[in-house]
Amino acid sequence: MEEKKKGISKMGLVALVVSSSIGSGVFGITSDLASSAAPGPAIIAWVIVGIGILALVLSLNNLGEKRPDLDGGIFGYAEAAFGKLGGFISGWGYWLSAWLGNVAFATMLMSALGEFVPTFKGGQNVPSILLASVFIWGLTLLVNNGIESASFINTIVTVCKLVPLFLFLIMGFVAFKAGIFTADFWGNAADNLGNTVGNTSGLWDQIKGCLMVMMWVFVGIEGASVLANRAEKRSDAQKASIIGLLVLLAVYILASLLPYGVMTQAELAEISQPAMGNILRYIVGGWGAAVINIGLIISIIGCWLSWTMLPAETTMLMARDGMLPKNWGKLNSKKAPSYSLFVTAGLTNLFLLTFLVTDYAYQFAYSLCTAAILICYLLVGIYQIIYSRQQGEAKQLLIGVIATAFQVVGIMLAGFTYVLMCSIAYIPGFYFYVKACREENYSNNSREKIVMGCIAAAAVVSIVMIATGMITV
């Protein structure tokens, strides 16, 4: 009989998985989905994404249990599969994803504040950039001074996330009308298996348009494998991760689909962010929007604090393992990696300027964030295949194949353009990687040079395509 140790209970672990995964994405998902798909295609897309994310979580759980020696974070699996450069590509992508996600937080936060202070309306103007910059550097200084999110802060943030979310779901059920939901269920009933017809898209195009939006709300799901190690009983770990994922799927699916029975797809697609607040305003009036936006503001600030620490911790581990120069991992007197924190904050602040050149800053930021982490998830799936094949575990091998195939499909159908743009950010990364290798007296072999050359070529192609308008931001 397995001994019970002091730690997190199974239900407590489920709650932690749920609260750590719900960020700003769920508050804006309906509008983003409605701009791409009708309810029917959205449901099919949720089934595909649910299976793919489940395979990823199972892979992380399996590797976490059987390879506890790989303690270098999510990039440890990539290093085990493809060597030092593979670990760097995964770790750098994870770091990119973390701070690009903070840009999406900034956009949504400013939009929520705009409901109370008209100066920030829309969240993409100069005042919004200035206030977001204050948040970036304020949170960076807090973390740099050793301030971490205490448990009571996490509790407050969790309540502020879940209370307005459940209020929205209850009001959505009350206001739901089946006639509205089924009025144009497939979006293009006449030719739902074809290509674009008029102003509507075929079934496959609509599903493809949903994938990046849906993947965004699961960024951070890899935290479940870390939390699983803190369970009272090891045997509860995988169960808690799966239950947590199922709860998240239920919340996300209901929050994204119920509004299709309240407003038409065209109305939902036009609604401004944060969509959830504006939908609740439509249902119950201004007080509903106020509740959602207050909860969203507190939720984002809490998440933003955590995601200010996460990229710094990732680069600190990479520096420890010789993938980045040692100064990226140096700790100050408060045990915080100052160099990494300030570089990350500076880049996040610089990227805020995209608010001025695109009308879709939030979508642009989360799409880049999701594209960057898709590479990390892909490498996890590949290592799951390699390790399971070595161990002769057919079931785990199949899970790895599904997880890998899902990430490949996601990259090719929904995020290839954004993955291509992410390659630009690897150019400065390779400079730091080569510098770190020299510090470690490690010589880059010909295979590494070829891989870096291919990624650099992709970056050049991406820059040319942006300059010529083939890729728009």
C-alpha cells in the first residue's frame, strides 16, 4: 500500500491545476472564435484540441514520473532527445512564449481598465502603452526584490477568476436560446465541406481558424506535471492532472459556446475585448460587465506576476545548464536573476509598440506566444516517442504519436506563419547560445551549425515576407 505523505491532496491538486491554467484567454475567447467559426465547427475543433492536449498532458506525466533526473524544466526533454542545441531551442521558445504572453496580458488589462477609464478604451493607444509599461517595470522590480506571490494572494486571485466566470456561465445558461444557437450551426450549410464561399468559410477553414485561439487558453498546462510531484500520493498525480484538464475543457467549452445561443455569430465577432464582459453587459446590463472586468483586472495582475517570474526562472535554468551565458543565471542578494528579468522586461516593453501598428494586438501577441510554445510541446511529444520506443511501451508510444501529430497539425494549419515570425527572435538567441558554449568550452558541431543556419534562413524569409506585405501584423 502506497504511503501517504504530507502534501497536496488530489482535489487540492486539481484546484491548483485549474487556477494556474485559467488566465486572460477565457475572457476573450468567444469573440475570437466567432470571428472564425460557427458553433458546429467550433465544437469539432474543441474535440480535436481536447484529444491533442490530453495526449500532451499524459506525455508530460509519463516523462515526469519516469525521468525525474531531467530537472531542467520542459527543455530538459528536448535536450535528452536532440542534444544541447535542442534544449536551447525549446528553452528559448518557452522564454519567448512567456514574455509574449505578458504582451497579451497587457492588451487585455488595458481594455478592461478602459471600461472604467475611457482614456484606455480599446487598450491599444499611447496612454495604454505608457500604463502597461508601468506595470511591466513595477512587477519586474517586485520580483527583482525577491517578492513572490504569497499563498493568500494566489487565493484572492483564484476567487477573482472563478466567481465572475461562474456568474457568466449561470447568466449564459439563463439567457441561452436554442433557436439562436442552431440558426446557422455550420456557418455555411450550402457548402460546408468546401472552400470559402462569399463571406463564409467551409467547415475545414472554420476549424483551422479555431485552433490557435483554443491552444492559447492551454498555454501553461505543462505546469500540471510540476504540481503533480507535490501530491500526497504519487498514484494520485496523473489522475489529478487528467481531472484538472477535463474541468478546464468543460469551463472553456461552455464559456466559448454558450454565447452563440445569446447573440448571433456576426454580433459576437464584432464585440470588443474583453468579450466576456461585453456579452454579460448585453445580458444583464452594465453591472455585469463591471463584475467581469474587475475580476479580469485582478486575475491578470496576479497571472502577470507569476509570468514575470517564469521566463526569468527558465533562462536561469538554461544558464545553469550552459545554454545561455552565466550572467543570465546570476542571482542578486534577493536570490532573483536581475539580468534576465531586466532583459525580458525591456523586450516586453519594446513589443508593446505593436499596439500602434495593428488593430489586433491581443490576437497577434497570443498567436506568437502560442506559436513559440508549440515548438516546445512538439519536442516533448517527440521525446515521448523516443523514450517509449526505447522502453518498449506501446501505449505510451501511441500517446506520443498523437501528441506530436497534434502539434504538427497545429503548426502547419494554424500557426505556421507565426512560427516563421518567431524564427526572427532566434537570431539574437543563437548569439547568446554560441557565447555560452564558448564559456563551457563546448564546440558547436556541423549538425548544430546546419540547424542554426536553417532557422536563420527562415528568419530572413520571414523578414522579406513582412517587408513585402506577404505577412501582415
